Amino acid sequence: MKIDASFAFPEIVGPQRVGVAGPSPTQNQAEKVGLSPDEVRISVDGEKVQQLKADLDGLPDLRQERVAVLTQAVEAGSYKVPNQQIAQAMSSDLLGKE
């Protein structure tokens, strides 16, 4: 088997100094081969988000009443959950089912 020796190895880049102005050696290499820097664009419809927030603010906070009732039941020792319901909830969590 013959190995093609015409492959050009990249230049060895020396250590970089912190605080040195100008593009880094890796940026120069990327420009040489035509690569562009990574870029992320996130598009969010701001009006839609604001509308959803307003809708949530308009909903009554009924869950707080439910939490208070359950807290009192737990503190009083009267909150009982059937073993079968606990087992079903545990298996649902393990299997990823809701």
C-alpha cells in the first residue's frame, strides 16, 4: 500500500497571548480556507410571547388553594395515597409515560 505524501500538514500554531489585539491564528486559518465563524440565530415572535404572558397572568391562581388544602392534610396526617396509585406514578415516571 502506498501513502500519498502530497498532503500538506497545517502550520503549527504557537501559544497565544492573552490581551493581544487582532484576529487569532485560528481565525486567520479559517479565513484562509473560506470558513466562517459559527453563528446562531434565534427567531422569536415577541408579540406572541407577550400575548401568552398576558393570557397566563389573566388565569386565576386556583392551584395555590389546592396546595394549601393538601399541605393542611399532610400536616394533619390525613393525606393518604393508595399504594396502587403510587406504583402507577412510579412506573409512569420510569417508562416516560404521562
